[in-house]
Amino acid sequence: MEFVSSGIFYILMFLSVYVQVFFLLTFLENRKRITIRQGKVRLAQYPAVTILVPCWNEEKTIYKTACSLLNLHYPKDKLHIFLINDGSTDGTWNTIRRFRKHPNIKVFNKKNGGKYTALNLGLENLETPFVGCLDADSYADPEALVRIMSYFEKDSEIMAVASAAVIYNPQTLIQSAQQIEYHISAFTKKMLGTLNALHVTPGTLPVYKREVFDRLGGFKKAYNSEDGEIALRMHANKMKIDYCHEAVVHTLGPDTLRGLFRQRVRWMYGFLRNLMDYRFLLLKRQFGHLAFFTLPAALISIVTVVYVFGRMAVKIANFIAQKIGYYQTVGFSLSDSAPRFDLFYMNTKITFFLLVIFSSMLLMTIIFGRNLVDKKSKFYTRHIFTYVVLYGALAPFWLLKSIYNLFRGRQAIWR
């Protein structure tokens, strides 16, 4: 049994290292094309764009979100903003109403029906060839939109462009850990974007051609993960999605363990349910790297985390049971229980080397991701340590909770 368990463990570790190697090789292959433009970007033409901002109980952030859109470096006669109140029970609607006379903004008030219904209301009133979405707790950099639109100008086949999200003003250790996670995400999404293999267009200012919704229809509830569902639907219809690392959007990250846990359960549950609905994408040649890398790699990551956690739990339980039996037999001694460390001893098992390789590549990914999207942010080793410890401890539990909800058919809680 131990032989089988070890075999599975080594296979999963090898696959995890393979995923990291693949990302780094993709980076090396494309590094000359990945540039960070300085100063203002200018377009040959400025197509009209509408930004949809669905709001539910966001009275503390919606004003700043709207102002960040009004401050975009984009011709004002080409920029339209829809602020859509989705049945908020706080002061969100009162804040939104303050913008009702602004020439660039239209405000909408509707009964609560979920984020996707608010977005679809915006689509029903759409009159521009491009449409973007921005979460009401996120703030766009002034150059974000024009940099996104430059991708459409460069490649007419692109149907959607996702932007780079970073944590806004991280104050707590929990938010600092998320900052590291978002740096990793920026790097991996950029690599996937170069391969047309993005599996999600997050709500931090993705921009779509209107043609996407004319052909495919509006957003779906999609288990509160409409941004993942629309991306998979686009891939199913051979539509190209890219990622603009230069378009930075700051988003508020949860500042409590409870908030972080709930958010990740919702994200993971939505991903798994959407993947079940679009399972026909897996390992099909016509869907390219999405089918043979992105989706399998995501599944491998989930299986690896859960399996390693389970394996460690079993080993720890066995160790404790053995120690209890030993002490019951021979009695307790401090000298026996003290840990022993030999400076000249090095673990030569393959596990050790795989772990070193994986850790080194993870560190490189963090550095590359930070340099891509958030170079001015403070970089502390303790943030990486917090990320490793916090996510190492919590990730198995939110994955297990997501899987449990999946089998029970239980909807994840929004907040």
C-alpha cells in the first residue's frame, strides 16, 4: 500500500514541477514580446466602450470605483459607464444616484437577481461595439482601458482581453499573502494569454467585443462564476482571449480568514461546476492549449493539494499513534522526545529535490509576476512566507469544502 501511495505522490509531484517548467519555458520563448510600455499609449482609433459596474451593497467603494473610471485616459465622448444597483440594502443606490446627471454615466436600479442579471441589464442597453465589466470594489489605473484597447487594435482576431489585478493597499498579513498570490496569477495568466488558453476573464475590467454577446447570448448565473463560464463558452466557440499585463486594476482583498475562505470556496466551486458543464473541452485538439494544459493543470493542482494533505494527515496520525504506544510501553523521556538535527545530513530522496525545484520555480514566478504588474509594490520575504504558510494551511480545506459542496449540490455562499 505504501508503494502505491508513494508512486502516486511522486507522479503528482513530477506533474506539478512539469507545470512550472512549462510556464517558465513559455516565458523564455515569449520574453522579447512581453514589454511594459512607459507613458501614455495612443491608438490610431478610439472605439466607443461601455463599462458595466454591477453593485450589491458596495456603498463604501462604489464612489471611488466610478471616479476611477471617469479618470481613465480615454476620449470622454467614447466612454460610457453604467452603474447598476442590484437591489442593495445599504446606501449604494444613494451613492449611485449622485452620478445620474453626469454625461458619461447612466444609472440603473433593479431588484436583486444576482450579478449576472445586472450585467445582462447593461447588455440590453448597450450601444457601443465594445463592453467591459468592473467589480464595484475595484479601481482602474488611468491607462488601463487604452492599453486593453491597444490589443484589439493590434490583433483583429482577439474577442476579449482580461486585465491584471493587484491587491489594493494591502494592510494585513492576509492581504499581503493575497498580493503574492496575485503576482503569481499575473505571471501565469500572461503565459496562458500568449497561448490563447485563459480559462477566466475576471471582473477586474475585462473588455469584450459586443459581437461575443450578439453571437453567444448574455451572461449566465454559472454558479456565481459568470466570468469563468463566459470564457469557457468563448473557447467552445473558437473565440480568442488575451491578457493585458499593463492594464492594472486594484481590487480589495478579504481582510479576514473567514472572508478569504468563503471567497475561495466560491471561486473553486464555480470553476469545478463550470468545468463539469464544459468537460467536452478537455483533451480535444481543436481547443488547443486550454484543452491539453490549462484545464488538466488546474485539475492536477487540485488533486495534488488534496492528496498531499491527506497523505501528510495520515502520516502525522500514524506518527502520533506510534509515539503514544511507545511512551505507554517504555515511559516518557525528554531526551527521547527532543528533535535531533545533524548539520551534515541531507535528505537525498527524490521528494527533496522535487521540492527544491518546485520552490525555486515558484519564487521565480512570484518575482516575474511582480515585475510584470506591480513593480512599485513593497517586496518582503515575510509576505512570501505568510503566503506559503497561510495558503498551505487553508487551501486544502477550501478545496475539500468546494468538492463537498460539489457532490452535495450545495451553492457556495457569496459573502
